[in-house]
Amino acid sequence: MPKTSPESYQAHPSAYIDQPCEIGVGTRIWHFCHVMAGARIGRNCSLGQNVFVASSVVVGDGVRIQNNVSLYDGVMLEDDVFCGPSCVFTNVINPRSQYPRRGEYQQTLVRRGATIGANATIICGATIGRYAFIGAGAVVRGDVPDYALVLGVPARQVGWMSRHGYRLPPPDENGMMVCPGSGWRYRLQEGKVTCLEDPQECAENESGA
């Protein structure tokens, strides 16, 4: 992995950036952050105060990570993910101090555009779907569908969210839902939501991708 030039991103003097690592152009790294060697962070990201990024973590473009978040080995964030303050990721399902489990890390994948609320906990091994919305304080123990809104301890799905961050109304008889903020249309079919304003997403779903 090549050494990233500090001229391509902005880092506060109190941040520790171990080399070699990859940090994209336009990314901002604030007070007391620690990025370990081997980490890969995309373009135009924002890491708030006291964020830790482990060596095998991959962060996409346009990701916003608020204060006091640790991304441990096995965590992968796709483009445009939002991580609220003090949200928690794990990478071992049954940790014990006496019995190290470094070889048992499980992957956690957060798909494009998803939001994780403040103080939420994501148990390792889960996949958070595209544009899903995890409410503040929720504890997620398994996979979350695209566009799903989940709340509580343990987290349960209570509805659907639009890309623009608005709760979608109940579907009509044709499974249609319209975002109250943007007017974009969504279709619920066989438990899966598709954004009809995105031709690529419609094509993927029609092909079974």
C-alpha cells in the first residue's frame, strides 16, 4: 500500500495517521483521531473527534463519522454512510479477555447511504442494507433490509425510509410509497423496496441482482 500524501487531505495536528494508509482527496480528520496503517478511507469523508480506524477497515467516499466512533477490523462502510456519535461496532461475537480471538473476527458491512443513529450498537456479522436507517440507541443483531427503519433493543423493523431521510407512508394497494420530502416514488414488492427514481436499482431488481 502506498503512503498517502498529507497534502491530499486535512488532518488536525492532534490526529495520528500511521503510514502506509490510503486517505482520499478532500477528507477531513479532526481532533484526537487515530488511523492505523493499512486503513483505506475514501474521498470527501469527515471523521469527527476521537475516531479510531483499524488497519483492515475500508471506508467509502462521502462517509460522515461523528465523534467517538471506533471502526474495528472487519468493518466496511460503503459510500455516503452516516455514523452517529458514539455508535458501536463489534468484531467478535463472544469476546473474553482471557482467551484472545484475533482469528475469529466477523465482517460487518454497511451498504451505501445507510444511517446509524447515535449510541446504536451493530453486532458483528450483520449487513446493513442500502439507505437503511438505524434509530438512536438500537441494538442490531442481524441483517437489515434496504431502506428499512429499525428501532429498539433488540432492533425491530417498524417501517421504511426514503433516500432523503423521511419515513415513508404505508404502501397503497399497488405497493407504492411516496417520499413526503422529495416526492420520489418507492415500490414495496415481496418484502423488498425499490426506488423507482433510480433506473439502475430498478434494473438490478428486475434481473434478480
